[in-house]
Amino acid sequence: MEERNVGTLVVLTKEKEPVGLITDRDIAIRVVARHKAPNETSVLEAMTGLPRKVHEEMPLEEALAIMRSGRFRRLPIVSEHGLVGILALDDVLRLLCREMTGIGGLLLGQRPEVAAVR
């Protein structure tokens, strides 16, 4: 996490299948707050088991419905070849903000012009 400057890692099986997520929050709550030794605590003890994942071809709307229904902030994205990424709620919100800003720009640019009087 420190090496890559990230707060979440996907936990994989030997076959590269996602089985859980471990976050900096998981470590803080399940290890540090319980006074466990980090170097003696397994990832399995600290991680959140993976209840859901999404396929890379799934429409964003469906993925968001899964996030909403399970109160997930992050979902692993898989393809037929295994893990390809993580869908994070923060990333979705940034995308929506960019889209709304673009739409706002269209609205501002489409003011009706006054016809010239001859």
C-alpha cells in the first residue's frame, strides 16, 4: 500500500481470483485498534471478504446498483482472464462531475441569440 500509495488492495487466490479486499481502514480497525501486532496478523484476519465483483463489460448503472445495494465503495472488476481493476465510488463521482460540468458548459453555450432587426 505504501509502495503504490493506495488505500485498498485486492486479495487474490493462487489462481488470481479475487477473494477479498484489504483497506487501510481494515488495518486500522481490525489490527491497530485491537492492539494486534501487524507483522503477526494475517491478511485473512484483517481483510473484508469479497461478497461481489463486476465484469468489465457490465454497464456502469448495474455496477452502481450493486454498490448501492451492498453499501460497497469499491468492487473488483474481472474479465475472463481474471482481475483487471477496481471500480471505486470516488472514481465514479469524479466521472459524473466531469460529465455534469460538460453538460453545464453546453447549456451556457446554447443561449438563444437575438435575431438581428433589419
